[in-house]
Amino acid sequence: MDNTQRNHLKAYGATYWAIENNVESWWLLNYKGGSFLIKENDASITECSVRGITYSKISDNYAEYLMAMIKSPSQNMDALELQKAPKIAVYSPKGNMPWDDAVTMALSYAEIPYDIIYDDEVLSDVLAIYDWLHLHHEDFTGQYGKFYTAYKNAPWYVNRKSESEERAYRLGFNKVSEEKLAVSKKIKEFVIGGGFMFAMCSATETLDIALSAEGTDICEPMFDGDDSSPNYQNHLDFNKGLAFENYTLITNPREYEFSNIDTSNKRQISKEDDYFMLFEFSAKWDPVPTILTQNHEKVVKGFMGQTTAFDKDLVKSNVLILGENRNLNEARYIHGNLGKGMWTYYGGHDPEDYQHRIGDPKTDLKNHPNSPGYRLILNNILFPSVKKKPQKT
């Protein structure tokens, strides 16, 4: 999985296939970019060949030597057995929306199966059957993405608002914001109970805001028909959120921002100079962040989104930063524990479309089979395959 690999993204799918079919599989952390070791048989060879994946066949003796070398205390490497194919859910509206989701595209391209679920399923406790959950580009605050000024008359916006209100009423809520809060709390319970949750772009910021604003109306009349709570900023409870604290909400309902967590409007950098660095961790002592940062590149090109990156000063002290742009004081990729589970936030919209706009063409991953930015997504998807939490040795 270093720069000699023809198709990094498909390799994750082949590894998922191997785990699902009970083929012995290992993740070799920090070995040639985070390689996979799969027991050879006719079927596994065929899968790699058909998918266009670069692979090497090694003898049992060499495999034993390789594992011993990786396990050596002198090497910042480790080998973790992949024991379970995670059952994956993508939280996403069923209808077509005028934007694309990087995780859904990554799963489809890598040929990893997943189910699409939304509010009805979450509120009926269907999350209990899943190991891993991705949050589509969602606004959990009930402000419809704060697209009001630019798109309030667009058919997709009008339909989305109408459908969201109908769904909220049908599920027994008076407002969309109240229904989204209930969904947010179910997602938090999923993580506390041992689930793995991964969010990108606006879903990261708005999930935290929705949880922290419980019991307070932060929506203006154009969103929910009544006034917001007076001084609602002062009623936020940051302890209820996952990742952020001491942030300030953007109170202007016509401004395309939720809070100052996002750094989009503060960034002064060109597309050509926009990169973030992945941290290196100890494979044997810090296996979780090591898994999440496996890559053939440690410098990853940046990309924009409604929530592009996170102001480091507003990230909670117990949250682990996996990737950052130090010059801009922003975190791009963060991770945390909650109860028995874990969550990861990844800023930006599409790792291979710098400034993806509503209605822009969908990214074709056939043109980006070695994308370092997309590899970070797939690290999270395979992460639950390590059936038990890796123990320090």
C-alpha cells in the first residue's frame, strides 16, 4: 500500500471481501503505507486481479519472518488481525439531493456493501444492528443547511423543507429541530454503546451544536415559524457535545455558517498551498490513531466544504488531532472515545474536488484510485474489523 500500489481504494474492498469470506487477513500497520496481508487462495488471487490491485505472493516462511520483523520492539510497526466484516450504515436522505457524498462514493467504488438509513430507522433503534455509521452532509440543527438566502426558492430546498416538516410531525415532533435533536441523541447513544461513527463536513459541526443546544431554540422564524430563545448562546452546554467547546454560534440566519468552529471564512491560503499533515503515532502503543492515519502520503492536499476544518482553539482537550494545518491553526481530522465506542470527524466535502459546489458533477473515483484523502475515509470503514479494541503490548 505504498506508492507502488495501482489501486489503493479497491484494495480496501478486496480486504473487506476477504474478511467477509473468513479468509485470514491482517493489517500491517506502518509497513509500506499500511499494507494488508491476506491468506493466499484461488479466490483471493482472483479478487485482487479482477479489481486491478497490485499484490505480491510470499511464502509461509517469509510471512513468518515479516510478522516477526513487524512485531520487533525496534520497529514502529504492528500487525493486527482483521476478524469481522463490519455492518455499515450511511445516514442519508433517501431522495436525491443536489450534492454528493464522499463516503458513499468510496464505499461504492471499493465495492463494500452498506445500507442507507435515515430518521425513521434511527428513531426506531435500528442502529443496534450496525457496527459503523457514517453521517451524510446533514444539518442536525434544523436550519436546513442555512441555505435560505441562496436557495429558498429552489425546488429542492422547498421540497426538502416540506418533507422534513412532514417527517417530524409524523414522528411525533412539533419542529424539525426537535426531531433532529432526538436523532442526534440516538447517534450519541450508538457511540456510547460501542458503535463507530464517522462524520464529514457540516455533519460534524451541526451534530455537536444540536447536542449542546438541547432545550434551547436556536432557529430563527424562517426555519421553524417562531422566534429563537433569547440569548441562546449563553444556554449552550458544551459538555453534551463530542468534540468542541467555547464556540460562538453564527446568529445571522442568512449567513452560510453555523459557528466559528469552521475555519472556512478565516482561511487565507491558495488552493495550490492548501495541505494538511498527518501525525505519526506509535503502532504498538497507539494502535487506534495509527490505523486511522495509515497512508502512502503524510501530506494530504486540502479541500473545502461548508465545514472545511476546525479551529484548534475550540477542540476539546480530550480530543485527539490526527491531521492539522499548523500554519492556519486548524484541525482537519480528529478522533475521540465516548463510552464503549469511538467517533471520527473529517473536515471538508470531497477530497478530490477542492471546492465542490451544489450541482457540480459527481467525482469519478476511477480517476483517483490512489487518493490519500479518500484512504483516510476507508481507514475508518475497516477500523471496526479489528474485533476487539487493540491492547497495548
